[in-house]
Amino acid sequence: MPHKGSIDVRKHPPHDIFTFVYIPLTPYFTRDSFLRPNYFVQHKKAPTPLPWAQFTILLVLQLAEPLTSQVINPFAPQFIRDSGITHGDETRVGYYVGLMQSIFFATQAMTVLHWSRLSDHLGRKPIIMTGLFGLSLSMYSFGMSTTYWGAVLSRSLNGALNGNVGVLKSMVAEITDSTNLAQAYAYLPIAWASGQALGPAIGGYLSRPTEQFPDVFGNSEFLKEYPYFLACAVPATFSAVAWLVTYLFIHETVSHPLSLRSFIKLRTGKANLQLQNDDASQDTLVEATDDISLKKDIIENKPFPLKALLIPRVIMSAFNYACLALVDITLRSVQPVFFATPVELGGLGLPPYMIGRILSIFGILNGIIQIFFFAKVHNRFGTKRVYIFGLASALVVFASFPVINLLAKVEQEHSWFVWAAVGFQIVTSIIINFSYGCIFIYITASSPNKASLGTVNGLAQVGVSIMRTIGPATANSLFSLSIDKQHHYLGGNLVYVVLAFIACVSLIVADRLPSKAWTHDDDLSS
């Protein structure tokens, strides 16, 4: 207890102390301290060292999803042409690429919340292993697809069986605390950046290997029949190895996970009635007790019902995450199609291997900048400011597309002016990813307790998956419509105007976030 005359920072936090998630900052100032010259010096709790062994494994596991999702980007336009679905109409390529990308997120939106809620009860480990199995199986299947609808079916399987996005974020939050969570989220982009670097490189270099490396693969009839199998087999095999690593080395973070048989029994018949009675008794105990420590212990170890989690701060965090995902996915979807589209139609006319190189460079730079600068920038400017600045940078990126195409038309070739503009676009688009670390902090802080983190992340991921379902198909359809030879809306720039408008709406929504993330103790004292 602070002594008489002190100011408890837990009740009156200074503006530049950032408290969030579950453990409040505990230092305080006395009235006497304000008479000293150094009274502005604030004593923050020393950061807890990250549990590197488990944290590193989680980073490696996170690599599986971006690797499998990004590997198809360089060759997706060519795959669409090879499948014959467009019947030679180049302006329809973007539409079918977007539809194929969207189907993954459509099926994920229908299942991710169920996987996340299951992880709160059955444990994180079995759900992660199921997701990795789904990723591996679906990528092998995609590599052996020769028709468009076969590829769509493989992507659907990929999304339906993969609920790892929210579960892995929950595990990161569970092995960290309020003093090192921002540092952990600064490292999370390593996985995505590595996937964004390696995925396109693998897809670009290993697609159609009999043509790119005739001396090595020229005699393989299998790879001639399935020209994209080798590129897909690499991330599929990685996911299989990650499954084995999870089984052997990952430690469960849910305190008392149920077996599948026990969980089914608890949800059926008399066992379900008993479970509801137990929950009601626990709720009554929470309301009746005046002991804050007892109330905290009860609340911390019990997953909240889904309806109880639909509170304003969870909804606000999830909605902002969805808006950010829509802005980002539309950019990432249009970009490779823009690079592959002929210059005269409004693109840059690059081959798949060159697109792979550009996206790989982006991934490498993104990882480096996130690791070395996110935590520093976040600590200096705060969560909300960094989040809004990252979103605002998307406006500059969208404006750069027509500029790059104009330079390519004027120069009649890919001169250094064109490559400088592409480099500017790549570097600027990295800033958008700063917003992800910030919104993850808001989402984690919005959860009423750690036991409900899986469900809260699942709720947030549902909105994101819906936006990522709509985003690629809508953006690439708009791109195809914009460059249509007959209409050529707004000089081929309609798509960029619409995407900039979406970014502006997202900025308005972002302004509704609090300047500091919520604290868990506010719930306990209310």
C-alpha cells in the first residue's frame, strides 16, 4: 500500500506511461518528490526477458501461413492463363486471381472462430497441429491442380482447416506480460517478413522448373504435367516439419485443457447441464465476493461465454483490425497483378521471376525495419499515433501506382526512374505493417481475461477473414474494370481512387480508438 500522501499511479497514471493488458505498472510518486528537481523521472517496471525457447518456435510456426499464402503470388497470373479459364482475355486475369485468393479467407472466416474457441478448451497445441496438417495437405493438392476449380478447391481446404492465426497470437500473449508484449510483437513480423520474402522467391524461381532449369528438370515428365508442384511442395513440406516440431517441443499454455472426449461429453446431455450449473455458480461467486484477489483468480481461469465478449472495446479493436486488413490485402492483391500487367494496359509488364524478386526484397526490408524500429517508434509516439500513421501511408502507396505506369510509358523501358519509383513504393508500403503490431496490442488488451484470448483473437480474425475474402476479388475486379479497353474508367485509375477512399474511412474508424490501450484491472475494480 502506498503511504499517506502518495499518488498511486495505478489510479492516476501519467500520460506517457503506457499500461496495457493484464499487469498494471505499480510505481508511485509522493508529494515530497514533486519538490525535487528530478520529480519528472518515472520508474517503470523492468521488462521481463522473453522466453526465447518457446517464442522462437512460435515464430517459426507462424512462418508456415505466410509461406503458403505468398508462394502462389508470382505465378498466379500465369496459372490463370494456363488453366484457360479466361479464354485468352488478358483483362480477366486479375478477376480470377482475386477470386482464387479470396476463397481461402472465405472458408477461414467460417471456421476460424470455432477453432479459436476450441483452443480455449482443448488447448492451443492440438489446434495448431490440425492447422499445420491442413496447410500441408492443401499445398500438395494445389501443386497438382491443373484446372482453375481444382486450385479453388485446394485453397478452400487450406482456409477451412487453418485456425492458427488467432491461436498463435494467443500463445504469444500467454507467454509474455505487459512489460515485454510490445517487444514480442516487434519480433512477430520476422515470420511474416520471412514468408513474404521466401514465398515469392520460391514461387518465382521454382514454378515451371522444366523451362527455367532445363538441364536439371528438363527430363521430368511429372513436372511438365504439374509445372507448379515443386514451388508448392516446399511450403507444404515445411508445414509438415512444423507439425512435428509442434508435437515434440511446444508447451501447452492453457492451464487445464480438456480431452476431445471430455469436451464432447461436457457439451451433451446431463454433462452439459452440469457444466451450465457450474458456470452459473462461478458467476454468482464472482458477483458476491468483495475479495479482489479471489475475483481476479476466478475470472482469469474461466473462458467467458461468447456473448459476454461482445463488449465495446473488443468490437472496436476487431473492427479496426478488419479495416486495416482490408486496406492491406487490397494493396497486396493488386500489386503483383499490376506488376504482371502489360505497360500499355496500365501495369509494368514484369515476368514472374522479377515479381518474385521485388516481393522478396520487400519481405527482407520489412523484417529488418520492423525488428529494429517498431518497438522504438511505438515507445516514442504511442500505440494510436503509430497505428494511424501506418494506415495513412497507404494513401501514398496507392497514389504511386499510376505514377509508376506513367514513367514506364514515358521511358519506353524499365529505366532507373521506374525502378526508383518501385523502390519508393516498396519502402513506403512497409510502414503500413507498423499498424499490425499496434492493433495486436489493442486486441490483446481488450480481452477480459487470458482464458478468453483465443476466442477474442478468433472474433477479430473472423472480421479480418471476411475483409480478406472481399478485398482481393473486389480490388482485382476493379483493376480489371479500370484497365478495360472499352471504358478505361478514370484513365485506368478507378481502382486506386476507390482503395484510397477505403483507407480514408479506415482512418476515421481508427480515430475512435483510445490513446492508450485498456487495462485488465479496470474490469476487476468495476
